[in-house]
Amino acid sequence: MDIKEHFTKVIKANEGLIYKITTLYTDGKQDQKDLYQEIVYQLWKSFGSFHEKSKLSTWMYRVALNTAIFHLKQSKKRPDTIPFELEMDRLTDESDKAEDERIKLLYEQIQQLNLLEKGIILLFLEGKSHEEISEIMGISISNVGTKISRIKEKLKSQIKKHTDYGT
């Protein structure tokens, strides 16, 4: 198998990872498509330099998150909302509207976090270990634990405020 075929298989197998990042870091379908293309382009550019010192998904997350953060800084915009239609269909059963609303509220509150916090909580929700998050985000393992605890408290506070005041 040549490198193009191998790269295509890797992208197909991990497009959910890219989709999650583009959903979290953009606010519209066109921006999402643009960021998806930019992430794939950056992955392609650095594909030859991946030497399997870490897991493929760890490397992909690092490239994708760095690309998303750079993309946001370059465009000098901070998204207010994220589209939930496709993600909600993937995450929940149509019959459980209360669960849909809780997930929607969580993602709305995650959207309010800063860029680093968004990346950390995304990886945490993906089930990544503290070690993997540390490697992807370029921060110490103890810092990962501290940040996750603070982000959880921040989200709890935001959600409580939202549900108490209905805002």
C-alpha cells in the first residue's frame, strides 16, 4: 500500500476525531468544512514525520487541536454557538429528549471555555488518559489533573447558574 492509500485509510478511520474538533471549534457548517480541510491538510503535511513514538490518535489529536487553535487565532473570532444537529443525532436516542437537552446544555457551556480548556475537556470526554492529554496538549500530567478538576467545577457552576436562572 502506498502512502496516499495509507493516509486515506487513517483519515477515514479517524474522521470522527476530526469532526468532533471541528464541531467544537467552529460555529457554522462552512467554517467546519474549512477547518476539516485544514486539519486534513496539516495531517498530510506532517504524515511523513510521524514515527510512531506515540499512538496515532494522540498524534492526530495534537495536530488537529493545534490547527483548530491556530485557525481561530488567525481568523480572530470566537464562536458563540456550535451546531448540534449532527452531533446530537450521533450521541443520543431520539426518544430521550431530556438527555438531548442535558447534552446540548453541556456543549453550550463547553463552548464558553477558553481554547485550552475546550481541548482538555474534549480529550477527557473522549476517555483519554491524563498521560495522553499531557502529551497532546503539551502540559504536565499533574497540570492536566488540576485543569480537569477546575474545568469540571467551572462547568458545574455554569450549568447550575443556567438551570437556576433559566438563562
